[in-house]
Amino acid sequence: MQQNEHLELGIINTLRIDRFTPHGIFLEALDGKDVLLPQAYVTEGMQEDELLEVFLYTDSEDRLVATTLSPKAMLDGFGLFEVVDIAPFGAFVNWGLPKDLFVPKMFQKEPFKVGDKRFLKVVYDDRTHRLVGTEKLGDFFERRVKGLVQHKEADILIIAKTPLGYKCIVEGKYEGLIYHNEIFEKIEIGNQKKAFVKNIRKDGCIDLSLQQSSAKRKDASVEKVLTLLNENGGSMPYNYKSDAELVKDVFELSKKEFKRSLTALVDSNVIEVRENGIYLKS
């Protein structure tokens, strides 16, 4: 571990244990500035001059304070937060620390209600010099996409459901969308997944698919059917006539992909399709 040169708000800092007091431990950066780690987080094993990793945020009196706890999201990070309190000027969400994260009204898309779960980004507010949450993410997406091309796999985070589909954060910095009619598995806001680039639009938004394209997707679909057959003793009560929604729930495939997979397995003499289901051949 390397000691921080300065105290940095909103991220994990590595600081030296400088001195013990009745209120807690003072931790020091290389520039000599220090911060209090309250007594609640002090353990018997902590010793003077040791380096300690802590998260820095501000307490209820806007003083910089350290904690050994980790929040749901740090500065510039994203997370799904539950609304725990409402005030005339904004709302408070639980982010895993003693002091709740404040979301100003101007950073809310729609009025928050206690119990809501909202997808937010943790940002630094230049006016108040505090960490706050924002639901308005559009300004934070990079519009010049680099390193991604059609069919390439990417890490995504599901952040919102829209009339068209599910909005995503792609590779932590780009905006993406998966269309409803191309989703054949259960997904929820906050899910982290792998997806494949279908198209990069002129505005920098990326159209995504949860399935691979062409031959790779066909091979994966066939393998999925075969795996489930093996896991279920070599037979399952589904065939070409099975309901599309049922196929989607059980196999996480579209009806078209499922039928194509059955045909491929029949042509390979691996399975037999009957009126009451599909069967592995011995």
C-alpha cells in the first residue's frame, strides 16, 4: 500500500495512523493533513504508524471524516439506492454509511418517495462541496466511443427501463440500449452483465444484444438446449409447438432460436422430437 499524498473525498484513501485520542484515531496523508477515524471503527489491532485504507466523506456538520465501511458507490460510481427520507429541498438515500446520501431536487427526474429504489451516480457538488447523488446521467456519458466495434463483447450495467427497452451503462462510460423484443432472459435494474455491440449510433448511443450473433449464437443456443436436457435426465416436455413465453422462461431463447436448435440437434442425430417432448438419443 502507498500512502496518499493528499486527503481525497469520496474514494478509498491509504493513510498513516498518526495518533490515538478518546474520540478515535487521527490518520495522516503525506502532506501532513489529517482526518479523524471515529472510535466506532477503531479495532485493537490498529497500531501507530501503520497504513490504513479508509473511505472519506463529510459528516452531518460537513467535516471530513474517515470510515472503514465501504459505500454502495464511491465518487463517480453508480448504484441502486433506496430512498429513506424526504425533505422540501431533496431526498436522502441509504448508501451504506451512517450519514445518508443527499439527492437535491434539481438532480431528480421525478419526485422521490420513501421506499423508492433509484439508480444514481455519486458526484461532487461544486456549490456545497459535498458528495451528492444525481439521477440525471445524460451529461456524464462519453459520446465519442473508443475501443468498441460491432459484435464486440462489453460489460454493461442495467440502469433504467424505458418504453423501448432497458437503458445501460456500457464499459462504465457510454450509454446503451437493449430493446424489449430482443430480451429472452430475466433482467433487473442494477444487474451487471455481458452484452454484444449491435450498432454504434451517430449520437454515441450503443444498441446492444444479450445474445451473440450468427454462428456463435447458434452454437450457444444448441449447447443451452443440450445442457438442460442432460440436467433433466435426458427428456423435457417441450417441442416445436411449445409456447414462446414458456420457451423464453425455461431456455432463455426466442422461439425461433429454440426451433433452430432442435432442428440442428435432430439433424445431428442427438435428439428425437416427439408429440410429448424432446429426448436424448442413447
